[in-house]
Amino acid sequence: MWLLSLQGAALGFSAAASPGPFQAYLLSQALQLGWRRAWPAAFAPLLSDGPIIALVVLLLTQAPAGLLRGLQVAGGVFLLYLAWGAVRRLRAVTPAPASTQHGLLKAVVANLLSPGPWIFWGAVGGPILARAWAQSPAHSALFLIGFYGVMVGVLLALIGLFAASARLGPAFTRALGMVSALALAGFGLYQIVAGLSG
């Protein structure tokens, strides 16, 4: 039974530590807003993954292939929007502080429109969760607790590290912010191309 929790923890660490659009967004928020304002965005998967898990487990396996491609294109456009916003904030003389709720909402949307959670829950997490649920609801709960406990913990640590790097001076912060914005734009363009060519 505890093996499911360890499996969830290992997958949660991998999901949080792997570079992706959601991580790029979190790190840009950490650089621009500091860790206190960026931390709530690390909890976005707890809000957005529920519908993803339900849809993947119940419907996505029988849905037309165009659904995931359409999701990729929409996610790519949203990531380009986030990248443009990050660049505009970097160019501003005195950037306007964003509210914590607004940052969390953007993180939820970024995670919902990113193909990563859909692919993960469709290919890896969904089958594990379905098998765990067949054993008992407690088994599936242990898997989810292990997964999200470690994932959110690693995301919070990454936010803290990036926010701390802001103390190295404005030039360093701007350079890291530009790298985050370019990463968001790169992931966005990749998603659009993959969605349109798939």
C-alpha cells in the first residue's frame, strides 16, 4: 500500500523538476513578485488537475485525437500571452504588483492548457490511479498524497531559490526574467507547432 505513496512521490518529484511551461511561469513569477506572492501559484495543480484527471480517466481515452491537438494550440497561444506579459513587466520602469489571486488564476489556466498534465494523467498517472482505485479508495488517496505532496514541495523550493536569486542585483534578475520569458515563448511556439502538425 505504501509503495503507491512512494511511486506517487517519485512521479511528483519528476513532474515538478522537469522543465515545462508551468515551471517557467512559476519561476518568472518568483523573479518578478518574490516568493511570498509567487508561492500560491505552486498550488495551482491542486485546483486544475482534478478536472484533468476526471476527463482523462473517463473521456479522453475515447475522445477524438484532435482534442489534444486543439488543447496544445490553445495552450501555446496562452503561453505566448504569458511570455509577452513577462517581457512587458521586465521593460516597465516600476512594474505594477500583481495580486496573489491573479497569479494563482493564471497558473491554473497555464496548467489546464499545458499538454503535460493531460499526457501524464492519460499515459502514466491515470492507469496507476485506476488500478489503485480498483484496490480501494485509500490506495488511490495514498498515490495522490505522495504525488502532490512532493510535487508542490519541490515547486515551492524552486520558487524560493529563484526569488532568492533576485538579491544578486537587478541585471541578474532581468537576465533570468528574460530567460523565463523566452522559455515560455519557446514552449508556446512548440505547442502550437505540435498541435497544428499532429
